Amino acid sequence: MSDESVSSLIDTLRARIGEDQLRFHFARSSGPGGQNVNKVNTRAVLVFNLIENRTLGDREKQRIRRQLGRRVSAAGLVRVSSMKHRTQRANRRAATERFYELLAAALIPQKRRRPTSVPRGAKERRLRDKRTAGERKRLRSRDSIKRDAD
């Protein structure tokens, strides 16, 4: 899927899932910030209740659950955290952005793999290479050297 369609899907998700449906918790971060890290709660943890959401259909919810795996708790809560910035606001923005990217990636249908067979030319090349490698090894053996000397 192209970047344009992914970004349009993200925009659609932003419209369907407003920020009023997202909850945030803040905790101490292990990221950058020097002594500030030990004093201020800059880590942002976004929590989204997938089960109670009314804007996503049941199939979409199932797909999100399946694709996001461990990020969705048994209670149906999706958690995304960010602690790479020094401020709460920047981490909140980063977590929100990541949340919409994850949902978009989960909702994009995967292309089915079309099984193909190995081309005949490739099989023939592989067998020819095996024969030449075997011949090369056979010529290296002591018996071959004795035969050549006779």
C-alpha cells in the first residue's frame, strides 16, 4: 500500500477516533533529560479502550486485536507509550502519532502470497553447479592424484 493511502487511512482514523476517546497516564521516564528525568513525569502512556469504542466495527476490532497482539490487554485496552522526548507534551504527541500509525498498519489488509514453483532454468543451474562442485572435490582426492600419476 502506498504512503499516500496509509496517511489517508491515518487521517480517517483521526476523524473516527477523536482524542476524547484516548486516556493518558504519565510516569517517570528513562529517556533523555538529565536530572529532570528523576523529578518529572515525562513518559506518556496512551490507553485506548478497544471494546467500548463505538466508531470501529467488530471486524476492525478483531483485526486490530489479532495484529497488535501483546499491545492489547485481556480487558481490550490498547497501550502505547513514549519516552523519547524531554517534555510531557512532546511524548503525548509522539504516543498519539504512534497509536494512529499502529491502528492504520493493523487495518491494512495483507496481500495473499501466491505460491509459485521454482523455474526449470533455476533447477537446472542448481544441479549443474552441484555436479561441478562434486567434480572439483573428486579431483582433489588422493585417488585422483594417484590415477593421474599412473
